[in-house]
Amino acid sequence: MNIDRNVIVGVALPGTVPRMQTLRHWWREAMARQVFLLPIAVVFLALFLIPLGQTLWYSLTDFNGYSRALRFVGIKNYVRAFTDPSMIASLGYTFFYAVSTTIVVTALAIPLAIALNQHFLGRNAVRAVFFFPAIPSIAVLGLVWSFILSPLPSGAVNTVIGLVGLGSVPWLSDPMLARLSTVLVSVWGQTGWHAILYLAYLQSIPSDFYEAAAIDGANARQRFFHLTLPLLAPAVTVSQMLLLTGGLKVFDLPYTLTKGGPGYATTTLSQVIIRRGLGEAKFGEASALAVVFMLLVLAVVVAQFAISRRLERRL
Amino acid sequence: MIGKDCTHQGHSRGLRRMAAATMLIAGSLLAAVPAVAEPTHLSFFSWDNEQVMKPVIAAFEEANPDIRIDFSNAPPVNEYVQTLQTRLLSNTAADVFIIAAENKNALIDGGFVKDLSGYDFIKTMNPQNRAAYGADGKAYGLSLASWGGGILYNKALTDKVGMTEPPKSWDEFLALAKKLKDAGITPYYDGVQSGNLMPLYALIGLAFSKEGGNVDQKIFSGQTSFEKEWTGPLSLYAKLYDDGLISRDVLGLSDDQIVNEFATSKVAMMGAGPWNLPAIRGINPQIEMNFMAVPGPVSGESFLSGAPSPGYAINSATEHLQQAEAFLTFLASPEAVKLYHKSSGAITTTADYKPDLDPALAAIYAGIEASRIYLPMTSWPRAQDALHTEMVAQIQNMVAGGIKPADVGKALDAKLADSQ
């Protein structure tokens, strides 16, 4: 921006008055905009920046969550974070959960959204049914599903399997099956919500595009890959970002379904952080874990955004 | 202007005189009425809910009309510990609060709780309860109850295989489980998912009691190790799974599911504590059940899983010390203990009150009273939560068949070394 030197020094020379009025007008406009941003800036400062600063500070101390008498310990807490077996196990499971949930939900939600966008009898009721799992608390869903997936022959799923003459499946007692079960319940709970998100984007695509494609002789597959999918790309970016960040921060579903077991098979990073800070009264270590975790989430989200943008351009 | 001013001054003088007269009359009247003292408000943060504590608090307030209890609570354990931690940090903690196994070290080491050693009310406490919430010979918590757990059995199902009395040794217990299995009855479920491993804790407690009872201190001081002390009891416990007497499916069962299976007679025995009885009777009021103590490797020896219940502590920063002392004195009285036992069902262990217990507990009450109870988490001097998490995870791995009993001890030794 070019600013007149005469205005800056405050000397009104002949011919500079209109410029000063313009600058004043610009300044008032800019200030008005800032005033609108002020409330959210205060919220951001109070609920994010200050706690983040505190977490960074605590991560360098031996703070136990009780006593204010802190001792600076340098990067000791960070070294421990990378050598703790439960942290390493939980890191593997958390990434498995977040990535597999993101892939499966996306693969199911887009076709579901296209199906829900068609005209058929009872369409609104069907949409509501698919959206319903997103309404109850995920912790409640975890408790309900722990009965459904009970490894006993009396478990709901095992009862059905028993009716066709097959043996019980140890859904929650085998480490690998327990991991898959948490993903299954998460997919069940989130697919409907993300399908509604895609549906909103689908409804904003003008029907003229499809009519023109039909006139050009494009079949259903071609219309999907060359018209629907490229126009849904921004929705895919948003949906995947929500799924990835939610998956990386997950605590409630695996905890209510398996309590993090068997062993550390379904223990999440959030669970380790909460336990370390509250259960073990090691706020310093928990803060270091939280900082490392935040950086990991940030790196994953930035990478996901960059890849999604590149794919959007390619589509 | 002058006249107006004069008039105004005249009005002001009149008003002042009236105000002075009114104050004089009011003052005389107030002096004539005897002063009513405002009751002192004593804050109390509990992990028992209001329904449990209400009768006790009402009785206290009736006996002490000059003290009002401001009650608040958070459910155990993590939510309570977290809330108390936050309140202590912000200097808003209650005058009286609960000290539990999970936070006792932090509270005592941080100087947040007052030494109660000199008070009379401490004398009614069971010595084991006193030791559980003490350090360096001082007492920091008024613990009035203990819980004991063992093996709960469904009499109708055990009668089917001819059990006339509870097994006297661990081998007899395994033989009973085999008989039940052969008869097509699921023998036993344990809380492997939650870590409520009643038989294992009892077997460890029995082994430790034979060695003089201070084995945990020796482990923590480096004189012995978890691997050396735990492998024996763990190997006995692992036989249940290695011999196929319990399905490894217990890894995926919550405590509620186990209770449900037991109450609906789908399993003959379960590891249980007294808190399970109301839920089981709620589901199946007709069920005939009894506790048995966990039999040891030698015939005739038995032990229980259990621990002293959390205690009441006085905030060392309280401004109402006298009232807090009165409250704890009342809580330890037979009247309050009786009320608390009735509202909570807790197994109280104070010297001057004998609780009226569920008949199913009759077989194990003597063991609780004699403190033949053991729970690792309350016996470890520090790092309880870190070791408990590691212990549950490694025992789950052992039950899944991934590691041997000795590996559990090795993992606990490594965790202990890491927490130094």
C-alpha cells in the first residue's frame, strides 16, 4: 500500500485533504472489521493460546498437578514420551483407527449420499435413519455395542452367527478383532453423518451438468467419475479432515468398548495422556505427550490438506 | 438563590435529625433482641453421592445446629481425583474431603491434609484402615469401612455337581470348575477387562502374608522383585485358562456383563465384591448365592481380595478447623457409622459398631474383620496408577496366551524402575 509521506508526518499540504479523508475512512473501516473479530480473538486467546502456552511450559517441568512448586527439567519429559512402550503401542493403534475409519467412512458415505439423493418413497425417513447414529453420545454407543459384540455365545452378533451353525467369534477378546471392532462401530456411527454432508454438496450441483453429460452420451460411471466426484472434492477434503482429526483425538469409543484392551491393543493416545496427567499425577509428562501429539495431528492434517488440494486440482 | 439554599439546608438538617432518631430507635430495638448467630458453613467434598451422605449430614446438622454442611460430590475415581486436584490448585478445595488410595501420596506429600493422629476419633478405626491412609506413623484419613471380595457362587448350580462345602485348596477349586464344565455349566468368570481380579489378588495376599506381610515394601526398596514374588500366584491363577476352565472370552467382558451372566445363572461362579450383590439381587431376587474366600495352594488356607475404604481428610488450609474436627468426630460415632452403613451398604470396621450384612457375605466377614485382605494398589507405596495400568495390560496379555506369568512380573519391575 502506498501512503503519502505528507499524511504520515501529519502536515496538510494543499491538495492532500481528500487523501487524508480517504485514509481516515480506510482506517475506520479496518477498525470496524477488527472490532467484529475481537470476540473470537478473545476466545481464541483464552481457550487456546493461553492453555497452549501453559502446556508448553508444564511440559518442561516436573509439575504433578497438585503443587505449584515446579522444577524445570528441560526435555526430559519429551525423551520419556518417546521411550514409553504404552505410548508407542497407542500411537500405532491411534493411527490405524484414524486412517482406516477415514478410508472406510469415505468409501461408504459417498455412494450412500448419491443413493439418498435419488427420488424414492420414504426418502426423508431413510435419511433420518442413516443420520440417527450420529445423535447419541459415542460413549453410549460404545456401551451398547459392547453387548452387541460380546464374545460370549449370548452376544447379539454371536447369537445370529450361532443360528447358522457357526461358532462364536471373539470380537472384543482377540487383539486384532478388538481393533477391527472399534473401527466397525466408528464407521457405523459416522457414515450417516458424513453422507448427509456429501448430500448437501450433491444438492448444490446444478442438474444442467448431468443433463448436458447425458446428451453427450456419458454413462452413469462416467458421470460419477468425471462430474460428481470432481464437484464433491471440496466436501471430501472437509469430511476427511474432520474424520482424521476426530480419529486421532478419539478416546470415548474404544474406552467404552474395550477399556483399551486386550493389553494395549486398543489404547489411544488421548487415553495415555489423560491417564498420565490425572491418574499418575505426572502433568509434566502428560503435557509433553500432548505437545508431541498436537504436532503430529498438525502434520497429518497439513499433509492431508496438501494432498486433497492437489487431488482436487487434478480432478 | 440564597432563600432556596437556606430552605434546602433546613430540609437537610431535618432529614439528618430524622435519620439519627430512626437509627437510635433501631439500635435500641436491635440491642433488645437477642443476637442470632449465623451457622458456620463447612464444605465437604465426597465421592459418595448425596443419597448416601444425606442421612449422615442431616443427623450431624441436627446435633450441631451451629454448623451447616455444604455438600458436593464427584463419582470415583478419576472424576473425583481430577476435581479435587483442580480445586486444590485453585485454593477452592473443601474443608473436608476424601483421601483415596489413588491420591493419598500426592495429598500427603503436598501437605494438603491435616495430621489426624492426636484425635480421639482415630481410636475407633481398624489398624489396617489407619495404616492405609497414614505415613511416617501419622494418620491422614478417617477410614471407617473395608471391602472384601472373593468368589461368589450360585448355590443351585454348584449343588448340581454335588458341592457340599466350598473348596479348601486351589486344586479343589480347579477340580470344582472342571466338574461344572463337564456338566455343561460355565464354571467361572473374572473381571479381566476391568482388572477386578479377586482370586489373583487374594492368592498374592496369601503368599505375602506367609512371608510376613511386608513384601511390597521389599519390592519397592529393591530387596526382591515382582517377578520373584508374583510368578507363583500368577502361575496358579493362569491354570484356570491353561486348563481350559475359563474361556479367554472374559477379556472382552465388562463387569456388568459378568454380573448379568451370573444373575441369570449362565455362569456358576464369579470374582465379586460386596457392591455386586444389590445388582445381582435386582436382576434375580430368587437367586441363592454365597461368597467363599479364595482357597490357597495348601488345604485350609484362604485369603480375600480387599482394601480399606477411602477416608475423610481435613484440608490443612481450612479456616473452619474446629467445625471440621466436630464433623469427623461425628462421622466416627456409632450413630453416624450405622447411618452410613444403612445408606451405602459398606462393610464398616469401626470398633464400636457391628454392621448388619447381606447374608451372602457371612462367610467372608471374619476375614475382612481380621484384615485378611489384600489389594496391590493400596499396598504399593507409590506409582499405583502406573503399575496398575501395566499390571492389567500384562495380565490381559497372559490370559490371551501371548506371555508367560513370569513376563508379567518382569514388565512390572521395568515399570517400577521407570517410575523411580
